[in-house]
Amino acid sequence: MVQKYQSPVRAYKYPFEMVMAAYEKRFPTCPLIPVFLGSEVLSDVTSEDGSVRVVERSCKLSVDAPRLLKKIAGVEYVYFIQKNTLNWRDRSLLIEAHNETFANRVIVVETCCYRVHPDNEDWTCFEQCASLDIKSFFGFESTVEKIAMKQYTANIKRGKEVIEYYLNELMQEGITEIPRWVPAEQRPLTSDPSSFTSTTSCSALTWPNPRAQLHLDLSSPGNSSRDVTSFSAASSEPSTPDADKLDADYIERYLGQLTPMQESCLIQLRAWLQENHKGKIPKDEHILRFLRARDFHLEKARDMLCQSLTWRKQFQVDYILETWAPPGGLVEYYAGGWHHHDREGRPLYILRLGQMDTKGLVKALGEEALLRHVLSINEEGQKRCEENTKIFGRPISSWTCLVDLEGLNMRHLWRPGVKALLRIIEVVEANYPETLGRLLIVRAPRVFPVLWTLVSPFINENTRQKFLVYSGNNYQGPGGLVDYIDQEIIPDFLGGECLCHVPEGGQVPKSYYQTEEDLDNPDHIRLWADTIYQSAQVFKGAPHEIMIEIVEGSSVITWDFDILKGDVVFNIFHSKRTPQPVKREASGSAPVVNNVQLIDRSWTLGVDYSMVESPLTCREGESIQGSHITRWPGIYIVQWKATGHTPSSGPSLSRVDDVLASLQGSAPRCKVLYYTEVLASHDFRGSMSSLESCHSRFSQLSVGTTSSKGSSLISR
């Protein structure tokens, strides 16, 4: 695999001629770059007018490698051929280098360029790129690659100090300015070298002698932080670079400290997007998050980012802050919100998860609305990070989340709710990596390890390492929240003095519960094609039925449903025959409803199908959770039907034609919001806890029915 390096643009606050003079003073030896042992000039050609000079030399470098590897390779040193093209007229230096040693096994190519700053002619810019391709090396290809990349990046770091060292030395000697090159016919009759030099003669670098000897090392050093500035000469603040270049000071100011190879990965991925991506190019801090999420593996980060960009375009996520308005129920009962910032300047988000009726929110708003709200929180978080970066004058690319778990109990482990949470985590992990700087969990109850066991496998390892958990009142005092949040902004409900405006949550009234038809918004593209909860309408004489296929006996059918309107009877049957539902659509002005019937009118109860649970009458407003342990594999039918009819041995059930007739009439209908799932027997114990989790202070157990094979629990 070819390894590539691309440097950002580094700008020196010194003229081009001064930078070239610094190179002259570094040679013939440079203690700051011990790997460079010397060079021999192979050719030296100057143009007739003296404006262009091309020098080709052989450079000798030491190799920092294990003794065994040197012995196998049979070398102590490596040689590179370097071609330097110095153009005094354009004030630029192009450096091209390639390896001579092991050229048939290893290909190393490096290109560097010094040029005049585009916004300030008294400053100098530097860029550097290189590639390494190891074809074969005695079976040590991977080892040689690691050694080469390590040594190269180390020389880049060391090279940043070299230019500053010799520029300071020049100024200490009194050299503060070197005249620019001019054509011979424009030169003055006399020149006074003392105007720019004192104790050491630098006349070899001035335009009167264009054949000045320039020595350039292979590492082509960049700059020190003191000598680097941005592309904006008019402002002390670094500006965002143009579409094609990244400035070193901009990276340090807005993106943070990066290693040379990390800078290179950012520049390469950014350049690839500019060349290949047809849509909106994401901001540099957004690109950097994906690189960090994949440990700066360029191809993996690119694939992850491209998938996310496609997702953002498909679902118009870039406009979610302008188009998304949370429903009133979400504003009132979602116990989360932004609250100042932590000690490091990160935006602080507070989530009172223990006070939230997660089940009620899912049933009242649906996963689609909850996901959109979470996405809007993440988009707002990125916006706040950019603002805080400007306010605090340092890179801030992530936020802190403070989660209060007081009140968390088994109802929060309700299985459909955990399933919805995992789906949201999956979307956030894929599209907002490295946005969470720290997660502070306070007042964690004993049930928290159970929730953590369910959720943690779906969270990236880098993210999990940012979690800090406090049980009881351990968050108070030294070592607690005050280590991460200033005392004056700790929320009042955690014992602080700062008034927190985050909603307190509470039970969502069942009158807020809605079907997916009620929740459907034609103005929004659905983020999820399916939903955890399904809705159905039950008519008098026209039940709603779903088929569940059981492959292994002793599997467990679980259910969780709410009666939104009317009264129904709930049944479970085992069928010896495979249902063949007849699909017909309502015609005319009849609304489209979800009402499916599977039991054929010709079937006989007790012969073609049998009842495996006692009928359960469910009243309007009730929530029912339960399970059935199957005795046999095969087809099971779950049924909801309007009250007033009981199964008989004959074909008494109305069919599709009856449904259409009832739709066009004034017959009362029932609405059911339901969820079903099949679990293996060894997974059943944990799910029972989650099915019973609704029985908390938010709902009271009122009726319970049991049978030999299963049970249902009802809460009003």
C-alpha cells in the first residue's frame, strides 16, 4: 500500500530571500538534523540572466533501524537524488527528491515548494508532499514501512525548528534584509553588501552573484510556531483558508494540535472531497471528527464520511434546524436542554433521563419525532462548538453531556424503548462521531448496570472511555462535578445555585398517544421506513390479525399494546394451516386503514386453528403487556376484535367485504397501537422485566390474568 503525506501550508513572517539565506547557514553540517550526513553536487546550471538556477545533488542519510535489519539489507546509509530549482524572478524554490538506494524495491518521492505569500510579499509559504511505496524488502515490508514513516514524521517535526534557528542567527549577526533579485540592466552601478550584513558575509546570496551556493536538506523543514502565521496579513486572527489550501496556523487555532500525519490525512481527505464529492463540502472540523473516529485511517474515514454525506443529503439533515419544530408534547415532557458550558468551554447538555416517561414519549410522538429531535440537538451542538471556539479562542469540537438518573427504574428497560434507543444511538454513532467530549452520569441507581449492559455494546469504544459514573451523592465535592463544571453553574436540582430551565419531564398523558397515521408528516422525508409500534383499526365484525411464525418450540411471543379507542377482545390462536390473506383496497372515499384478516371464513375453531390463550377483554385507555410460551412450532395468529362477539365453531367472522361496508357506514371502530416480538426461551427472563416496567409511579397495575402458557398485565 502506498503511504502518502501532504503538509498544510506554512507561512513564515520573513521574506523569501531571508529564508534562502537561512538555508545557506545550515550547511555543510546541521546539528539540528543529525539524520542528514552530507551531500555532493552532481550538476549546477544557471540561466543566462541568472534568474533560474538548477542544482542536482546526491544526499547521504543515516538510517535509524534495528541492527539486524541493516545487516540483512547490507547498508548503513541511504542515498537520495535531489533536484532544486530556484527561481529568483518568481521568488520560488521547487525541491524534487527520490531515493537511489533500493530503488527497485522501495520508491520514495518527495516534492517541496517555497514561494511568496499570496497576501503579503514579505512573507514566505512552504508546502511539502511525499509518497512511500515498498514493493518488496526481504519479507520485512511492514517493518520497513513503519520505520520509514516514523523517521520521516520525526524529521518533519525537527525540521520546523531549523528555519527559526538560522533566521534568529542571521538577525543576531545584523542581517535583517536581503535585496531582491533584479535583471542586470536594472541593477545599480554599485552595491553595498554592508547594508544587510555585519560579521558574516552573505554576498553569495545577493543578486550581484546569482551563482550563490544553496544547500537544501531532504527533510525540507517547515517552521516553528513563532514564525508561522495565517494567510490573512491584515488581521491578527487566522482566517479560514481558501477552498484548496489549509493553513498551519488555521489548523492549530480552529482544529487543535495535530501530528504531521494527522494533518496530512485531513488535507488528503479534504482534497479528495473537493475533487470527487458533488454536494456540499463539510467543514474541516466535521471531516476531522470522522478521521478521529477511524483512528486517521484514510480509507475507512472516507467511506464512513461518504455514507454520512449521502444520508444527510437524502434526508435533508443540513436544514433540520430551520425546518424542525418539536411538537408541544416533546417540548413539555422531554427532560433535556442546553445549560452554559463546562470548565473547558464545551457546551453543556443536561438530560434528566430518570424523570422522563420514555414509553409515553415513544407512543405519543413516535421514534421518527424523537430521532429528529436528537438530530437537531446534535446539529445545535456543532453550532455551539463553533461559537465557543470563537469565544474562548481555542478549538472546541465536542460537548459535555450531564445525565441525571434519579428516578431510573425497570420501566426504562421496557424492551421497545430500549430498542428505539439503540436505533437512535446507531444513527448518531454513524453520523456524529467524536462529538461527545465527556458524559457525566450522576445519581446512578442499582438498575443502571442492567441498562449499561444492554446499551454499551452499541457504543464506540472511544466514546465509552469518555463516560464517568457517580452513584448516590458521590458527584458532590472534590472529584465530582466541580472538577468538570464550575460551581456557579451546577444545576439547582443537583444541589447547585444555578437555575436550570430544562423541563422536568413527567408522565405523558395517554390522550397524547397517536398512531403512525396521526404522526405522519408529508412535509418530512421519513428517516426510518419502519416503526417499532404499529397501529390498526378494528371494526365491528372485522378484527385485525397478524401472523407470527415460530420455528422452535418454547419460543416466547411477547406483546405490548394500547387501546386508544373503543373496547377490544385480545386472542392468540395456533393454526394448523397457513393463512392466505386476501388484499383489497378500500374504494371511493373510504380511508386507507390497517385492518388485516387472516382466519378464513371456511376455517373451523378446534379443527383448523385452536385458542392457546384465554380471551382478554381490554378497555379504552388500557395498556397491556404480556407473553406466551409456545408449545409447538408453526403459525400463530394474534387477534384484536371489537367486543360483543366470541369465537365459535362455525365461520361467524366477517371478512373483507364486511370491513368495506363498515368503513362506509357509521359503525364505531377501535384503534390499537401494538408491538410484538418473538424471543428465544433463554432471552425471556430479561424481557419479562422490561414488559412489566410500565408498572411504576406513572402507571398502576389494575388487572392481571394468567394462564398455563402465558400472562398479560394491564395498566390504566
